[in-house]
Amino acid sequence: MSEEAVTGNNASEGAKKLNTISLIEAKKWAKRWKKKEGNYNKHHELNAFLIPKIDLLEVLTEDVDAVRAYIGIDDNGVEKLMIVGTKYDPLTKIYVDMITVGVGNEPAGQDDIYDFTTPCPNACDKNSPLNQ
């Protein structure tokens, strides 16, 4: 992961968003997490995720009410945190994922599901009291 991707120095209004994955890829990763390692005890080494600033900044520019994070496993067996924006629906009182591409009649393609996270370990702060 580049320093630029972590710090978000290359974010600009109207530019193509960085660190996004397709809905198809996100569904595959989430399914793999549920199927292979569906409970937290099996991930005894997974302590946290390092989330690049750019991912947070870009999801927050989408006029979100909140964000939701899904856990998945990528094609290399690495745990991932996938971040999506949500909007509050006052009728259902549920925060609804802002995913439209590839849902219903929408054509498949790229949606704003962010991931460039790195799991801890190895991207850990060894001195953090939360990592003791």
C-alpha cells in the first residue's frame, strides 16, 4: 500500500475514487468469510484493521448517514474490512447500504465499496495497549 493511498493526499473532488472493489468481489469475499471462517474464534490472530484515510474520506463525501463494515477474505486468504456508506430509512428505522450497481435492474460494474485495509497482524502498532 502506498503512503499516498494511506494519507489520502491524492483525493480530489470528482476524481475516480481509490480503493474501491466491485459488488461481485465484495460478495465473494463476504461469502468466503462466512463459509470458511464464520466465527471470530477461528481468527484468533486477527486483532484489528488499518484503514487508509482515503477510504474514510471518500465514503464520507457520499452524503452518508453512517457507514457499515463487512468482513471478508480476499483471493489471497487475507482478512478484509469492506466499507460502504449507508442512508437512514425513517420508515424501516434501518441504515440501508448505498449499493446500487449490480442490484436489481442496475448493470453490474463498479460500486463504491471501499477496501484497501490491512489486517493486524502484520499492520499492527506493537506498542498499543489494545494490541497487548
